[in-house]
Amino acid sequence: MNNLNLAIQFFLQIAIILGVCRIVGRIAKYFGQPQVVAEMIAGVMLGPSLFGYFAPELQATLFPWDPKQTKRDTSCYLFPASQLGLALYMFIVGLEFRTDIVRKHFASSLIVSISGMLVPFLLGGALGYWFHAQGGLFPEKTTAFEAVLFVGASMCITAFPMLARIIHFKGLSGTLMGTVAIGAGAIDDAAAWCLLAVVMASFDNNPASAIQSIGGGLAFVACVTLILRPILAKNHRWFLDEKSDLSESGLVLAIMFMALGAWITDYLQLHAVFGAFVIGSSIPRNTISGGTINRAIIDRMQPLTVALLLPLFFTYSGLNTQITLLNSWSYVGVCLAILLAAIIGKGVACSLGAKLAGLSTRDALGIGVLMNARGLMELIIINKGLERGIISKEIFACLVIMAIVTTLMASPLFDRLITNSERAPR
């Protein structure tokens, strides 16, 4: 397939992806689900699990896919496009991130975070060891140690970007519940990616790479927080025009910093999303005409990122997912075991951790429900595992189902457990 044919194919795929995402979104709205959850489902539907199952020839024509990557196919352009959308989305989440509020309730967030890491990691690690011992569920090159760490890390993940969206949508920004949840989610995901770095290092038989990834990541965050952020705050006029509005050059400068941050953390094998998020949180919050600098950048970038680029990531994940591989009761049992361990390990443990931190029962339940959603970040980490050959297609499919189910549970379960009384900041 030459470059011209690839471009033609890509435009057709964009039209199909966006159309399906909007149709599924309309349906999901009736069940109280946000658009981003609908896009997760739509991505799986467009892959071999549904579309490819009922119309395999048509699906292969519209979305040509070569698992062995011996020829150019959909993945060669959909993957970088999906990563761009993902990085821009996390940059926007970083722009909205309130570090001042998180610092205020850091102790409570830390207790919830530890609960939401320790319990799911132990449960997930036990499952990983058991699955590896059964044989056939992991590639031969994957050791028991790597299986334990990877499944454990997968259980620790929280849908941090989706968590931020749900908190904003539910009017929880600035409340004790929302603040503790967002702080704990950020800590959990950072720790899970450190675990993944250890798995990658073990898989490549290169322990130094884990030190480089974790140490480099900490150094990157320190440099951005202690050096770049003060410089940008002091020179915030770099982003403005003569009318003190966000300039085109200022927008480009913000995107350049985002791309550099994404490149650095991707180079460190921590994934581009972390660099994009950290850079987003460092952009100045200075007041300008009609709002603030960060809000002006969000208003410019968010519509295209959320409407066009982010659905490409969910579709890329969906094309990698083949739920029909779970064609025996043993695989169904594996899937149910993962789902049960995920809910107990994250939802229940985080609720108990919040109670231990002194929060009310209502706030503790709400935090447990919010933290249980895996969503976007889960798809990122398991895609990484599949890409590197650490997990099999079957385990990948089970983890995708777990990510979708726990995310689908979040909004309706939250509405059922938490009343619609006024949620004043505390």
C-alpha cells in the first residue's frame, strides 16, 4: 500500500470512527455515560471483536491490520496519530490540574493512594502468578516475576484523565471528595508506571533501564517544577499579544513545550502522556483578558483534540482487542477473576482507605467508585504490554474488558450511591 492509498484510507477511517463514536455516544448518554466512555466501547466495536466477527472481509478492507507487521497497514499511521491525540488530551488535563488544592489534602490522598496500590497489586500479583503457572496465558519469554509485576501494575491503574473529567462533570472540583480522588489517582498512576518500567527492564534483561526510567522521570518532574514553571510564570508575556490575549505564537510555544515533554518521558520509557501532563501543569495561570492563560489554551485545543484525535486512540486499542479469543469457560473464568480482583482491590480498598483518613462514609464511597474506573490509562499500559510481547492476546482481551466494565460502573454507581445534595468545598 503506497503513501497515497494510505492517506485515502486514513480519511475514510476517520469518517467511520467519528460517526460510530457519535452514534454510540448518543446511546450511551441515555445510560448516564459520558462521551469518552462511549468512545472506548466504539473502539472495541470497530475491531475484530464485533465488526471483524460479523463482517471480517469488510473490516479487513476498511481497517487492514497485519499482526506480524510485515507490511504497511493501518497501524503505521493510526498509532502515531492516536499517540498525538493522547498526549494533547493529557496536556489539557495538566492545564486544568489544581496543584494548590491537591497539596492542601495531600495526606488524605496519600492514604487513599496507598490503599489503592497495595491491595490491588497483591491481588493482581497473585493472579499473575497463578495465570503464569497454568501455562499458555503468557508468552514463553515472560517470566513469573514479570507476570506478577505486570498484572499487579495493571490493577493499580486509575483512569486519571477520565477521573478528572467525571469530577468536573459531577461538580466535584474543589470538594474534599474530588480533591482526594484526583490526588490519589495521580500518585497511583505514577507508581504503576514505575512498576511497568521494572517489568520492561526485566523483560529486556537490562536493570539499568529501570533506574534510568524512574530516576529520569523524577529528575524531569523536578526540573519542570523547580525551573521551568517559575521561568514561564515570570515570563508569562511570551504567551500573549499586544492586547494581553493568548497569541498564536503563545499557543505554538505551549504545544512545543508539550511535545518536548512528551518526547522526554517517551524516551525514558515512561510514556509520552506523563511528560505532556507535567508540562500542562506548569503552564502559567496568570489572568488575561477573558480568563487565564491556561484556560485560553484549553479553549483553543480541547474541541479538536477531544472530538477528532482522542477517538483514534480508542480505535487503535480496539483493533488490538479480540474478545472472541475468550472462547472457553476457562478464559471466562480468568476474565471474571480479574474483574472481581479489580473491583475489590481498588473500589473497596480505596473506600476503606478514605474512611481510615477520617472522611465521611459518603465521601469514602464516592472516592472508591471514582478510583475504581480504569479507562484510558489501563488501555495505555496494556497496549504497551502487548506491543512488547509481555502479555498474550487473551490476557489483553480480559484486561480490556475489565477496563471497560469498571469504567462503565463509575458514573451510574456514583449517581446511585451519592446523593445530589450540594457538594460544597471543605
